[in-house]
Amino acid sequence: MDEKALVDSLRQAATTGSRELDRICESAAAELITAGAEPPFQVHSADFAADPFLICADRYWRLRFLELPTVDTAARCADWLARSVDDGHRTVVTQKWALGYGFITRDNVEAAGELTEASGWILEEHRGSAAIAFFATLYHAAKLRSNFAFDELRRFLDSSLLALACHEYRTDPLFVALEALSAFGSRTITTAHALTRLELAWTFPGRTEHVLDVCLHGISASPPFEGKGELLCARAEEAVEAFPENHIFRFRLAAGQRMCGDHDKALDSIDTALLLLPATGNRGSHELLQEQFLRERTTIETGLQLAAWSDEQQRRWTEQEAGNAELRRTVATSTVRAMELVTLFTAAIAFAVGSLQVTLAGTLSVGDRIGIIATFGGGLLVFALLVIGGTWWLTRRR
């Protein structure tokens, strides 16, 4: 393999369009794989869209991981990173590669015994390098994260030989974010503990885009808890403000807004995420993310329809309740009035019958008869008023 020609072709590829750049870098990576050689150049940026040397190295290690998806490959990749990527860009490249390669090889998770054996060899081969152990730890953790194996991830981070060898990197914000993720997804760890780890990672001065991504994933993947939607929405808004071009953050924001019932804003957010989804690079990842985003969009649209239906049902219910209340008032009033009328009508009939008997029978004088009739009528009137008053008093609260 002519290393000089390969480097020259990559240097010239920087002046071409994105499609041609991607093709040249893929071809160079395949040539390196065939020759059994690692990339023979230095990387001086973290620009995964325009730096041909970084793109070529990315394609090369992707092929290596797909061929042999183990922590041993991760250690070799970390060793190359330490030698070939500038210090100022190494953190970003490390995090992107470790998490990304773990995702694309998530269907090949090493067993505990294999992992322990490989970890011992890695630490011996690389003299216990914490940086190399950290990269390999992130790689294996990314597999467990992608498979939603949160309890296994928690045990791996807490007690595995590889994770313990990370030493000072165990306080790295990405490591803490992975701890928060495992706690959120676990059914045995409290939400309070998960929130504590989340806050520690989120407020760390050296947090990166990938730290925020893992934190948001943790909140999203957790079982329901009080304030989950509000927390996801608030954190996603901060992430979008810091990295407005990140489509994953827009996707998380849409999910949070949907949980909070703000479906109109959620629809805007998921549409923006779909627009920001890059059409270049690995097509499989693009299609997988697009499918995930479209499912969320369908869920949001369903929520919009349900919200509209609920509003209509609530309106009808309110109207029905108002009508029922008016009907109850009418029925109650009508019943009372009917009782009053019956009482008065009964009293009038009794008065008429009684008066007629007094008038037509007996030898009493007219004055005596008038007195009897007046007394009788007054008694009936008092009786009627007592009945009406009692009825009103008993029914006034209803």
C-alpha cells in the first residue's frame, strides 16, 4: 500500500463535495483494512463532516469494530487515538467513537467471563492505562445502553475490572451520566439517586454534547415518575439552546413536550428534528433515526387528536351538567309549587264544603254562622300556610 498516495488522495478530497468526500474516505479506509494497517496520519480536528482524515479514520475503525466487536478492538482504537488525535479534540472524538461504535455493534455483547479475561489482557498490554480502560468501558457501556440493559450496565460500571481501572475517569461527566442512565432505567434504584447523579453530570463544567445526550436518554428511558415530563422538557430545552443543530435533542424535547400535553410545540420540535437529521453518512443509522422520529411524530399526532376529542367531550359534558343542574332546579321548584297548590286547593275545598254545611244546616243566626265560617277559614288558612312554610323550609337547601 502506498501511504503517501493515500494521504494525498485524502488531502485532495477536502476540496470535493460531501458525497465524493465520503466515497474517497470509504475507499481509503477499505484499502487500509485490506493492507492490515492502521491509518498512517494525524488528525487535527473534530470535524466529522469536512475533515477527510478524521472521516477516513472513522470509517476505518467502524469497519474494524464491525469485523471484531470486542473491548480488545476498543483498546486498540483508544491506543491509536492517543497517538494520532490532537489533545484538544481527543475528548470529543473519544466519546463519539466509543458510544457510536457501541451502538452499531449492540447485537454482540461479550459475556462476563470473556469481558473479565479481555480486561486483564488489556490492562497488562497497555500498562494499566486509565484512558484506554475508559474508552473500552464506554464502548461496552454503549452496547448495554443500546440494549436497555440498565441493571447490567449499573453492575458493570460499579464493579467490573475494566470500569474500576478507569481511576480518575470515573469522575468524568460522561461516566457519571452513564451511572445516571443506569439508575433511571433500573427497577431497583430510586429515582432520587438517579436525579442526584443526573444533576452532578449535568452541571459539570466540562460537560459535552454526548454527556447531555446520555442524561436526556436516562430521563426518557426511566419508568414514570412525578414531574418526568417537565424535567425532560426543561433539560432538553437547555440542550437545544446549547446545541441547536442536534436532532436528537430536538427529538427529546418533542417527547418532553408531548408528556406535558403541549402537542402543538411537540409537533414543531419533531418536524425540526426530522429536518436536521443528516442525509449523509451511514444510511442505516439515518433510516433508524428517521423511523424513530416518525414514530414519535405519529404519537404526537394521536395525542393532538385525543386532546381535541377530549376538549369536545369536556365541552359537551359541561353543557350537559349545566342542563342537568337547570333540570334539577326546575323539577325541585315544580315539585314544591305543586305541593303548595295542592295544599291551597285542599284547604279551599275543605273551606267550601265546611262553609256550605254551616250555611245550609242548623238554626244559628247569620252572625254566628259568619263567625264560625271565619274561624274555620282562618284555621284552614293557618294550616295551609304552615304546610307551605314547612315545605319551603325542608326544601330550601336543595
